[in-house]
Amino acid sequence: MEFAEMNEHVVKGHIEEVLQGTRGMLAQGVEPLRIINEGLIPGMNIVGVLFKKGDMFVPEVMHSAKAMSGGIGLVKPLIAENDVPSRGKVLMGTVKGDLHDIGKNLVTMMLEGQGFTVVDLGVNISPDGFVQAVREHRPRVLGMSALLTTTMTSMSETIRALERAGLRQDLKVMIGGAPVTSAFAREIGADGYAADAGSAVEVCARFVEESAA
């Protein structure tokens, strides 16, 4: 299988074809990092563009992300952890009292498809839970999601908790979810707001570029 064909299978969410192609490339002696950088990630780059334009929808994007993740799962054990390229580490979680995770999962998949290392904490994460995870993983970006207006206040509480713990200075906080707005993000002191998964990738990329400048 050629890299361009692998890209196409990722875009179309053909999981079995991606797995077969990855195994075939490995059997032919193709370098694992080349498979990731030329065969898998470029496909998700295309998906990101199509999703942003409205030419792909959430179920399709999730199929593409699962196809890419399947290929990476075969390749990653063959690469030393320090050799796997990463644009930066992102911590993701749905706030306390909220069990919704579809949007968060989609953002996680698209960030991984764009070369970020993502630690997904899951749902119903308390402010203290976020603080402990930030202290442990030292991410560049913390992404918080809420789908209920009643749980949005937990975002503000988490930011205050991070400040009290002295963890806010080198950390960018991004928030999102159906009831969340850019005005709310500014009000609670978040660094950024993402209306959808494509925007979340752009916000994280901007944060990483700013920190490297």
C-alpha cells in the first residue's frame, strides 16, 4: 500500500484497510515513524479541513480517528517513546457533575491526529482532580468540557484551584461545550474557547506556537 492510499483509507474511516496497510508496510520494512508521519497523520489533517468546512460530520470523523488510532496502535510499540514526535501534551476532561463525553472524545481524537499527546481524564473530574493531573502530567494545555449550564461553574472553580496551587503560570486553559461561550471564557479567566473540535485543534496549535516563540 502507498502512503496516499493509506491517507485515503484514514479519511474514509476504513479501519480494516488501515490495519492491513500498516501491517503490510511494517512487513516491507517501512520505518514506523514514516508510517505515522506520512501514512496516518496526513489523513487526519485532511479530515480536520473537511470537518471545519462542514463536509464531514462527527460520526465520520470518529470513524477516521479510530482508523488512524488503530494504525498508530500497531506502530507505537516499535518506537522508543522519546522518538515519537509530539507537538505538546494536552490534558482533557469533562468537569465535575457532567458525564457527557462525545465532544471531548472527538477533540481528543482530532488532537491526537494532529500530533498532540493527549491525556484523557474522562468525565466528572473535580477541580482537585484536575489540579492533581496537571501536577502529575505537566501539560502545556488543559481542555475542559461541559454540556450542562449547571456544571459550567466547575470550570471557574478549577481555574481558581490551579491558581491557588501555583500551576497556572505555564498552563494554557481551553474550555468548550454546548453552553460555553467566548464571553464566559474571558469572564472566568480561561485562555481560550473552542466552539468545535476543529477550533480546539487550532487553539492548541496557537498556544504551542506562542509558548515556543
